[in-house]
Amino acid sequence: MQAYLLDFANFMLRWLHVIAAIAWIGESIYFVMLDNSLKKPKAAEDRDKGVFGEMWAVHGGGFYHNQKYATAPAKLPDDLHWSFWKSYTTWLSGFALFVLLYMANPSFYLVNPNASWEWAANMSGWQANVLALLFLVGGWVVYNELCKRISPDMTRDGLLSIAVAVMMVVVAWLSTQLFAGRAAFLITGAVMATAMSANVFFWIIPGQRRMVAAMKAGEAPNPLDGKRGKQRSVHNTYFTLPVVLLMISNHYSFAYSHEQAWVIMSLFIFAGALIRQFFVLMHAGSIKPAYPAAGVALIALAFWIAAPAPSPAADPDRAAVSLEEVHAILETRCVACHASRPTQPGFNAPPAGVAYDSLEQTAAQRAQIQQVVASGYMPLGNMTGMTDEEREAIAAWSQ
């Protein structure tokens, strides 16, 4: 019953997380589009009252007239719309999922027994949990310090962008050295997502509150608050596509089980940012196809790097391995999870619905079994201690 309750909680949290993320990202992308699509107001009366830009749009059977003020409008409404709960809900639900799925069983999901650093390979569960939390907090601290030190007045954002890009490569490399492959991709995405939500919490919303308070008091708002809010919002929009990709990457073992997983991850991050740049510029009236072309080129490079090597020629002196022999290996190393009634704690059903209870079920999954075993993806974290000889036997399975 406990495993079922955990599964159900996972199901509902994931639903909430996806809904909140769609709402937050959709609104964020919309406002970036709106900001970049503004045109100088045509009416003199609008210009006289401080309208900086405007956009007309049609949607849902009606017409919309959006206006942006460069300075304080004559009057602020009491029902001013704020955008922050979608961000907070996305991060909180995502963190709750991380706790439920990864931190509840860190020895299985977080610890990387194949880490090149012995201390990382031998971490206990609680140590892995603490390290993961430090990774998230440390990622935000480093990113925030880069922003504050390199471009505090928003005059060197180009140099800051390069520094943040280098930081993400380091995060990608370091995460794959410290954590199991699937967790490394997720944690790297979580570092970016934490920075996005923290930008809203620590900078964007406080700055907007100070601006509103100044306007209501009849004072001129600090222009740095507006500039800083836009700086962090721009960073958030470039993080968006990479974060979404990294959050769904746990379904694709070819990426995170590769020995150069950090390179693949970095290529995906830059590809997402380049593709997003195309849309940002497009909304400003500039079509630059080189950006999506470069993004697709990086994806193609990641595809080439992640492609499995050709299977080595079979040893002619080795006897063919039978279905019964392979099934016996799976019963020892895999069936604790991959069974109709798993005995591994935390599993209410076999992962991906794949069970090896019978010879027939094992035979039907031959190609997949050989692929995930050869790549080292399964058993997950090799927690059951599958030997090289057993992997070779599964590779030689011919019937």
C-alpha cells in the first residue's frame, strides 16, 4: 500500500508540476514576445501620457490593445496583475517530486557507483541528498554572484551571458561526475530552474514592488529595478527550452548513460538557447535563420556523439547463450524491480511496465534487454552487481 501511495502522490505532483510549468513558461514567453513586439504609439495623446510602446492583437474573437509605460502612468489600478505564483508553484512542485522520487531513495537514484572520484562513488544516501541540495543552492549563489559582479548596472550583459554559459558547462560536467546519469541531467536542469524561480523571488518581484510603491508615492522609480528585472527575465527565457528538455531526459538512457554525457547535455543546453534566440529576435521583427540552424547542428552533433558504437563481432569460440541462461541472470539481477509484483522498495509496478516473470516475457524484450545492458544503463546504478561476464552472456544471447 505504501508503494501505491507514493506512486499516486508522484502522479498528482507531476500533474501539478506540468500544469504550473505550462502556465509559467507560457506567460513568460508571451511577455517576452509582447515586450519585443511593441511599436511606438501612433496617437499623440498616448505619447503625451508616457506610453513607451503598444501592440494591437486579435485573439479569441476579440481585439487587444497592449500599452507599456516608460514612466509612471497617471494612475495605477488596485487590481494590478502580478506574475509570480506560477513560478513558485512550478519550483515547489518540482522540488517535491525530486524529494519523492530521488531523495527518498538516494542510494538507488543519486549515488554514482562508477564515479571517477572514490568519495563520490562511496557516498551514503544522506550524503548524496546533502550534496544534491548544496548543488542547487550553490548553482544559484554562483549564478547570482556572476550577475552582480559582471553586470551590476546591466551594461555588460554580453560578457555576463558568456560567463553563465561557461558556468552551465561546468555544472553539466560536475553533475555527471558526482551523480548517477539520470539524476545528473535532472539536477543540472534543476539548477537552471532554481535560478529562474529565484530570479523572480529575489529580484524581479521585489524590484517591481519598489517601483509600484514609488509610483504610488508620487516618486520616480529607480530605473535599475526595471533594468535588472528585464535582465533576469531575459535569462529566464533562454533557460526555458533547455530546462524542459533536461526535465524529460530521464526517459532516454542513450544520453545520460553515455561516457560523454556532460558534452551531450551542454550541446542540448546551447541548442535550446539558440532556438529560443530565434523566436526572441523574430518577435522584435528580425528573422535570423542562422540561430535555429546552429541549434539543429548542435542537436545533430549530440545525436552523433550519443549514437551507440557498432556491436563487436561475436566470439566464434563462444557457445551461444540460451534464453533460459539469460532469464536466470535476469531473475538474479533485474526481477526485483521488473516483476508484476516488484520486491524492490519504492516500486508499486514494474518500471515502464516491463516485467520478466516468464520466459515468454523475457524473449519478447530481447533487443531492449541487450541494448540497456550493453550501455550500462541497467541495472540502474548497477545496484544488484551485474558482472561483466553476465553482460557478455546477455550480449551473446542468440535465441
